[in-house]
Amino acid sequence: MTQTAEQAASTTTIEPIPHWIGGEPRIATGGRTAPVFDPALGRQIREVPLASADELGEAVAVAKAAAAEWRDTSVAKRQQVMFAFRELVSARRQQIAELITSEHGKVVSDALGEVARGLEVVELATAFPLLTKGEFTENVSTGVDVYSLRQPLGVVGIISPFNFPAMVPLWFAPVAIAAGNAVVLKPSEKDPSAAVLIAELYREAGLPDGVFNVVHGDKEAVDALLTHPDVAAISFVGSTPIAQYVYETASREGKRVQALGGAKNHMLVLPDADLDLTADAAVNAGFGSAGERCMAISVVVAVESIADELVERIAAKMAGIRTGDGRRSCDMGPLITQVHRDKVAGYLDVATADGATLVVDGREAEFDGEPDGFWLGPTLVDHVEPSSAVYRDEIFGPVLSVVRVASYEEGMALIASNPYGNGTAIFTNDGGAARRFQHEVEVGMVGVNVPIPVPVGYFSFGGWKSSIFGQGKAYGPHGYQFFTREKVVTSRWLDPSHGGLNLGFPQN
Ligand code: NAD
């Protein structure tokens, strides 16, 4: 007898996802849980435990004990672990990507790109002996030398968002670990499995038990991490209100904090831009990962003289986007949850109520997937006013707004007045205009004819204004600064000439 899809779904067992503590999976029993969905199927596939403060505390205690040994493990050994981890992530990238797709919904090719960008940081972390070398000055005074060391912080907490379940943990953990810290990662409860797979790969790479731990949860676990006295630092990525909350709470507890927040990224298009290439860029950067990227372009700022033609070309290219199940070679997958899908779709009503024009309405799109999936097709909204919530809010979905401006200056004023400052791009063939833009714009990551200017691993990633709070950006040189603290030693080796009383302040 053949089963209907509904019967199959109802008889499928829901897999519990384990925490990862002390080098092994830990199935939580009896506590709170949350469902994990496959967004393309629109049904629950796994269940994630939501840790209590006590469970979180247990992981911190394990990490603290491991950190004490790990910091004294030779640099060569730590580097070997990083090289082995790099090989394993590279070899298992397809498995990681498919796991991401099953819980996040992004298409597999995009998930592979996420793993590749995470790998860049692992590769950077293999170079940590070079990057954390101290400095030495001989004879600052006769027979006195001064040198600096960089030492790990101890236990560090990482709290990551749903939209990059592998890449964001890999922005921080490899650098933290290579520098000699132990990590407690609290991944997003919406797509937590990639973090556990990463933990398995660390173990396979030879990382000692307890140096990398994963504790699932929600606000309760986050609050426990932010206030735990044995956690020295917090790296957070997520929405701006939570980033600000994390920054304020953990800073009050005396911790070092970096908290990367939300975004509203503008792409300024000048009249001399190549409109065909610009339209490609807007479509790729607006609808990749269904717009659920902190570096997605969500606002095209078009100078009026080319706006009609640009909108026409963007709309034409959007017709080629195949929305559907990420395992079926589609271009764009579903949104993360039904609630989020409905919230994003709600902005399309706001757009028309506010007098904007719905050029392409994603609610009418066809999709290649199960009917219960969290589908919304790519949407293009023209004539958006900066006073509309469609412009002001971070929608975080496949909705591309076009705001028309009279000039470069008006476009710049719009970008400057926006509270976010994560990424931006200018499209032009005028080198002088591009140089002026990169000099003047108040945004942390800038593209010149590059719509998603995510810095490579050996630079650092982070925005400005309300897109970041706290100390330093992610990975690159900032990463090493963040996960180590400097100690400066002044040293002399005493001989009989150094005797005698002298209560004065030391001088050279
Ligand atoms: P989110 O802020 O809802 O959640 C992020 C993390 O915080 C999750 O682990 C979540 O469990 C936890 N959290 C949620 N609510 C909390 C609360 N009230 N108290 C304590 N912890 C809480 O973000 P999200 O929806 O998972 O991710 C999307 C957001 O992340 C977007 O705003 C996006 O722009 C942003 N983001 C920013 C960057 C960046 O580099 N700036 C990168 C990726 C994503």
C-alpha cells in the first residue's frame, strides 16, 4: 500500500538534536524544546532542546577546564588541529550544505558558498602563530628589554543567527580556538544542526574535548551566557535590537563584547552605470538566499533619469528566477518560517497602502516545491518613499525596493540618514564618483560595482552605526585582537650594579 505524503509525514519520527558538551553529543531530557522545520516541506523534521541556565553553566564549566589546558598546548599542535579541521570541512562541504538547506531552506549551491566563506576564516586561523606574534625592543633602558605577548581570554561565548548557520560560527570559533580559547556556541534554534556537525569535525580533527561546545537554546540560554562570571567575551550576530541588548547586558557584566546587528543595504546607481550589469547585480544581491542576508541589497537608489529603464531590466531578469526546493536546482528557496513568510508578505500590503508600485508581486509567483513550504517569490517595489515602513524596516526577505532620487547628493543624503551602516554599493563607470562615494559614505563595507562586498578572510567584517555594537569586527586582524589580550613585559636580569634605594618613578 502506498502512503500519502501526509501519512508519511505523520509517521516520520522527529529526531532530537543533541547539545555538544565535552567532546560528545548530549541528548537533553525533560526540558523545554522547539520544533525545527524543513522550510521547503513546511513541516517539522527535528526537535531542538532549549537549555536551562544550569545546563548552560555545565557547558561553561567544561569549557573552563578545557581552556586551562588548551592555552598551554603548543602552538604547533594547535595549528595542526586547525589544518586537520580545514581538510575535514572542505571534504564534507556537501554534507554541511545539505544539512543547512534542510533547516534553512537556502539552495544547496548557496549553502556551499556559505561553507566556502567560513572555510576562508579557518584558513586564516591556520596562520595564527604568524598573526599573534609579539614585539620585542631591546635596551629600552640599559639592560632592560620590553616585549609583548598575546594571550587567550579563557571561555568565550558565540551567539549566532539563523541565516548563516555554518558561516557565522566559523567567523569566530576558529580564530578563538586557534588563539587558545575554549568556546561555548549558542546557535540559532531555527537551524541548529550545522553547529553540531561542525563540533563533530572539530573532534575528528583532534581538538581536545571541551574546547568547542554547542548549547542550544533561546533567551534563557543567551542570558545565562551573557551573565556567567566565567565567560570572558561574547561574539554576537543577529538583529539590531538583540545586538544592542547583548552588548549592554554583557558589557555591564564586564565582558568584552562584539555584537553585529541588522542592515538595510543601499545600492546607488548613477546614470553612467552599465544598466544590464547593474540589473544583474541588483537581482543577485536582492534575492540570493531569499533576501535573508545581512549583506543583501534591499534598496536600489536610482537616479531618476535611468530609473524607468533600470526597473524594467530588473523586472525582466526576475522573471528568470526559479523559486523552489533548494535540493531541486532552483535559484531561490523558501523563507525560514511561516510566521516570517507572512510578516514579509505583509509589507507588500504596506507598500501599496503607502503609494508605492508593486512591479513584481512575489505572492503570485510559482514555486517548485511542496505546497506547505514557506514560499514567497521575488518582489520588486518601485516609487518607495523613505517614510514608508517598506524602506525603514529591515524586511529580511525577497523584497527589493526602488527609491528614486534626483542626484548623487540626494542618494548620499538618503544613505547617511539611514540608521544602519552595514554594506552599500555604487554602480557607475565614473572613477571620480566612485572614489568620492567610498570616501564619503558612512557605511562599514563598500562595493564599487560589487553588490555584496563581504571582505575576504584576512580583512575584517563589520558595519557601522546601528549595524554593530562593541569592540571590533569579525575575523581578520580584528578577530585576533578580539580573542586575545596583550601583555607587555618589562624585564632585566639583575647584577650587583642594580643595588641601592631609589623611590622615584622609573625613567629611562
Ligand atoms: P535574532 O536577533 O532574532 O537572533 C540571533 C540570536 O539571538 C539567535 O541565536 C537567537 O536565539 C538569539 N535571540 C533571539 N532573541 C533573543 C532575545 N530576546 N534575547 C536573547 N537572545 C535572543 O536574529 P535572526 O533572526 O536569527 O537573524 C537575522 C538577523 O541577523 C538580521 O537582522 C540580520 O541582518 C542579522 N545578521 C547580521 C549580520 C552581520 O554581520 N551584521 C550577519 C548575519 C545576520
